[in-house]
Amino acid sequence: MLQNTPYQIYAIGDQGITLDYGGEMNELLNKKIFQLYTLLKKWQPEAILDIIPAYHSISLIYDLIKVKKLAGTITAYQFLEMKLREIEAQLIGDITVLVNRTKEIPVCYDVSLAPDLDELAKMHQLSHEEIIEIHIQQTYRVYMIGFMPGFAYMGTVDDRIASPRKSNPRLQVPAGSVGIAGTQTGIYPFISPGGWQIIGQTPLVLFDANKENPTLLEPGDQVRFHKISLEEFHHLKNKMD
């Protein structure tokens, strides 16, 4: 339980404001952020253009002119700071009541789709199968979406396979690639440069702008990976294309 957690509120540019609890990646603190996110979404007026949750902070991007109309005699920033404090004070103490979605993600760990599996096996003195088994044993929390649309930062990776980012990032990582960076795991939604250690690939589409809810994964989701064969991977990928 994280009651009365200290926080800071500060400006980000001239049309943004952040409430930040500080600290490290922490599941209970992240749950508090998403409780706050839920309350802010319920309140969100037209003047608030976006609400962005992260590991231990939440930011509002706003239309300065429209917020000023709501603010009356005080500044837009003062109005939003007051509103953030007011809504933060409404948070309930027992954040364990929050319900999360659970998503199952199929992953093919075949070496043809896992260019860093050999390197990680040597680094951790484990076999390919041991790395895979350790990776799929965990249930991961989506802490935030960032870097690019649909990229979910998930934790926490077992210490036995936690691995640093590559010192020389790749210029091109295939869409669907599943990687490890530190104690986090994530999936690249698009072809892009990247420095995460790639240990497999999912055939699922992580981001589809044509859908009402374009991201497959959302902050607060619980994710479990399960292993599929190369044949199953190509079969599922052909169905997605």
C-alpha cells in the first residue's frame, strides 16, 4: 500500500504539466499512477489534449487558451496544479483492488528470429532452452507505452536473464521482435533501429491505427509469453498479413 506518497508537480514546456512520485520502477507505484490516470480520464475536459502515464509520473498536455478559460483569475498552470492535487487526494489507499487485463503473446524463439539468443546464452552461461523457459515463466506488467506507438515497456525480467542494451544498436529491428534491456522486456511494433537484446519474435500486430483501440497492449496489462514453433509463427503471421 502506498498512501500519502510524496510527489512533485512541475511544468514541461508551456503547455504541459507533470505529477511525479519519483523513485525506481515499482509495481505498486505504477498501479497508483494508473488509478490517477483513470480518475483524470473521467475528468478530462476538451482543453486537455493528452494524458500520458509513465513509470512513476503522469503528464497532461493542454491547450493553453482553453485551459485559461477554465482557470478564471488564476493562470492555466495554477489551475491544473490545483486540479492534479485535488484528484491525487481522491486516490484510495488499497490499490490492490485494480483489475488488469491479461494478454497471452505467442513468441517464436527460433534462432532465425532471435539474433541475440547465442550472445545471451554465453553471457549468462545458460542454454537457449533455459533462457526461453525463464522468459516465459514470468508474468510481466506493462508499465508504460513509449519510444514509438504501441511499444510496451514490461517488467520485471528474472535476474538470471536481465541483460544490458547492446553497445551498438541495430539500424533495423524487425516488427514483432521481443527483446530484453536491463530488467525489462518489450516488443517492437514496427521495423526500427533499436538496442534491445532480441530473443524471439511474435506474429501479432502490436499497433493498428485503423482500430478504435490501436494498441494491442495497454499500461497496466499483465502479459504472459508462450512459445510457438517456427511453423506456427509463419502460419499466424500469414493470417495477420
